[in-house]
Amino acid sequence: MLGMAADTGESKSSLARIKIHSQPIKGKAEINGKMMNVDIVSAGSFFLANIEGKTVYAEKIRMRLFMQRFLYQKYDPVNKNYVKTVMAENLDIDLKDNQGNFNCGKPSGYIKDFDALSDDMQTLIRSIKRTRSMYGTVTFVDAKDEEGNPAELVDTPFVFDVAVKEGYKNFGDVSNKFAQHRRLPIMHDIIVSTAERKGPNGPYYVPVCEADLDTIHEITEADQQLLRDFQ
């Protein structure tokens, strides 16, 4: 924050990032006296890597959302990385991206006649994903490690990027519910699981979420400090 990191060689700390595991993790278990191949971790489980040297998995998580931002991103298959814009509080403005352009190449403003665009531009726009970047604390319910052993992950600061269209909308619906009840998201938990969907390249998983208005958190000074850290 003081601008001294370049001289001292120190790097910024990174947040643990929540992701969704699209494939099951196989293992062996004894069933009726026989060793059988079983799914130790189910496909569609959430995972959070590098927590005390281990990766922790769970089929359901409880999030406490402190802050969210929005960006555009698209995958670049040539360079095998992502083109991303800066983050903003909404997508109503043009956002500079890391290739020196705006909106990852998407034209500004509302497109009245999508079909009138060239095929290349239509393909480009379809490849650009609205992304909801969320920051908060997370608890993994019935957590386990990759060997199926019980694990613990409670109130851990995280970042979770949701770019899948259905998942993006699901979290927007939860935000609207908080607004309708005049509640701050930080005051409650969001219960999140996943649902399987079929795609052209096989199954994928989208986050499904609901607001837990019955669980109420008091906002503490430690919460306010964590919010400042996220910002």
C-alpha cells in the first residue's frame, strides 16, 4: 500500500480461490469385504487449493459475501491465457483490458441488431464472458481432502469468479433478494451447491445458491478490516 514492495522484493499476498472440480476423484474403499473403485470426491464439488498445503473439497459451501466486482474476460487459445478487463462496480462503462483495448474487443453500448454484425464479431462477442468476482469468507460443509479424509475449512477469506451465464444470474437473484429485504449480504450466509448441465464438450457444473436470511452475523471491527483488505 505504501509503494515499497518493488524495492523490498516483497510480493502481494494472494487470496485462496474457490473453483469447481468438473471431474470426480477416484479412490478405493472396502465394501462388503472387497476393495472397490469409488468416487472419493464427487464431480461438481467445490475446492480451495493450498490451505496449509492441502486442497479441501465440499459439495456444499456457506459464503458470507463482503464485496463483489464485475469484469469481462475471454480465453485466448493461441496464447493459452485469459484476456481480462479491470474490475468495476458494474458493466455499464467501457473497461480497459490487459491487451490495451476495451471490453476484450466487445463494441461499446447496446447492440441493437446482433445478426447484422460480421460472423467474426458475433463469434468474438459470444466468447466474451461477463464475470462476477466475489470476495468474502467461506465455510466448507462436510469438507474432505483428496483422499476422502475429513478436513476443516471455516471462515476462510476467498475470491470466487463466476463466468457461467446461469451461475452469474443465480448470484444476481440472491443479491436482489437481499436488496428486497433491505439486508446487507455481509449480514447473512449464502448457501451454494452445484447443478450438472450438459454441454457440447460434456457435462459442466453451475453454482446454485440461496440466501439464508435466518442466519444473522453482527458486523465487527474485524469484518470492517477484512473489507478494507479486499478493497
